[in-house]
Amino acid sequence: MCLSEESPRTAPARPRDGGFATAEAALVIPALVLFAALLVWALMAAAAQIRCVDAARVGARAAARSEPGQDAAAAARSAAPAGAEVVIERKGDLWHVRVEAPAPGPAGLQVRLGARATALAEDSVGPPP
């Protein structure tokens, strides 16, 4: 027998996984895809919430400047996410604006987003001394 040839008895043993790597990948990959999709949805919902906050501030600022109600509501709607509801009301010297909108994403994960803002009406402030 030649020294350069190895016999089957002395050949290094190869580890056998028995298909476990394939089974693990079949379970892990869908879980990772679902996790990534949920992260994207959460980021979209956070961005829509920030737009609701901005829209409420814009509407309150416009109402406080004594702009007509429909103009203030239009300003708030232009800054709000699609499908947002804007409610503007005055109580005493304060203008209150509420913006509510559905979160973007699948229908099964519908979350209602909202924000409120309040501003002092400029016509309630007297002239400077």
C-alpha cells in the first residue's frame, strides 16, 4: 500500500448535520422577514404621528392668527397624513386643534394616531404698553 493514499478507516470524519441547518433556515427566514416588516410598519406609523403633531401645530397657529376656520383647517389638513380628521374649536382665549389619522399599513394593524395643539388667540392680547 502506498503512503500517499488514505484508507477509508483513516479518512477524517465529516460532521453531518442531518438536515438541521435546512430546517433552522426554514424557520428563521420567515421570522426575520416578519420582524423586518413590523419594523418598517412601526417607522411608517411614527412618521405619520409626527405629521399629526405638525398638522395640529400648523392649524393652531393659523387659527390663533385669526385666519378663517376653513383656511386654518385646510392648513392643518395639508400637513396631516392622508385621511386625517381635523377639528378646530375656540374655548375662551384659546384655540384647540385635534388631528386624528389612521396609521398606514395593513388593515389588521390599524392604529389610530392623533395629536392636539393649543394656541392663544392673538385678538385676545391687548396692544403693547
